Amino acid sequence: MSGSPSAAADFCRFLRTPELPELGAGPRDRVTAARELDRQLAEWFARNGTEPGTALRLRALALLYHDQHDPAHDIVQDLTDRDSALIHAMLHRREPDYWNAQYWFRRTSEHPVYLRLGDRLKSLPARPEDAEVARKLTLPGAFDPFAFVELCEQVARQPANDPAVTWLRQVQQAEFETVAEHLLSA
């Protein structure tokens, strides 16, 4: 079941918190502590027959989603594949360490997640301003992670309820979900 679309949807539901992850480090209220998250993940992986390498990367993604940056970094820092580099880049973008995020995004070269995410962004914009930003993020058709890093840096000092920040958090949510879907379909 671990490679099925239903497994990916189930994992994304499992991952969700009442509030979307912040563009920065957080922490948010009502995220799951690393130890409890590890316990829940182990149960989910066993129930779904998740392959160990996939489980490791999904664990890093889940820890990052729940603002557990250090344990997520401990996992991805020594892995050399593109999927791990992508999670590593996302982690540094949220720290925020924008230069380091861009370094890791360069190591993900044309990752298949970017095409899927580029398609997915077309359904996200709610305001005309968001539609224009979506076009900038997907000008070549695929999602541009470097443009997203720049936008996150531009709004870093804006309040969390700023409409641009809110929309970018939705983009980041779509990114998390698309990475999980990719990992579970590999």
C-alpha cells in the first residue's frame, strides 16, 4: 500500500496540524514533539509497509513539518540523494538560512516534484496578487524553488496574518504534500 495514492493522501492527513507551518522556524503551538512523532510514524510505517529508505525521508519531512528542525537535519545532512537534498533545502529555507537553502536546491536539479508542484500551484491563488506570484513561481512551467526562497526572504518580517505570507504558507503546504506524494510513489 505504501506506493498508492491513498497512502500519500493518508500520510498528508496524518502530517497535518491545526495551523500550517510558518515560513520561518516556528515553533507553532500544537505540533507533535519529536519523540511522540517518531512513535506515531513508526506505527504508520508498519501499518503501511513503508520501505525503510522512504520511511527515513518521510520521517525527516514530518519532523520538519512539526518544527523539529534539529532531528530532521540529523537525518538529511548525511544523505546524498536528490530527495534528501530537497528536504534539506526546505529545512534551511525555514531556519531561515536562505543562502544555504539555495545551495541545497541547486543539488536537486530539475527534481520531479517541481513539475507536479508547478501544476498544483495553478489551483491555489485566491487573490489577483497571488495569481501573479504563482506565475512568477512557475514561469517555465515547473515550480522555481529559488524564486520561492526569494519570496520567503522578502516577507520574512511581515506578520503571519499578512495575505502574502498566508498564501506563501499555502504554497509551502503544497510543497510538503507534493514531496510526501513523490516519496510514497517512488
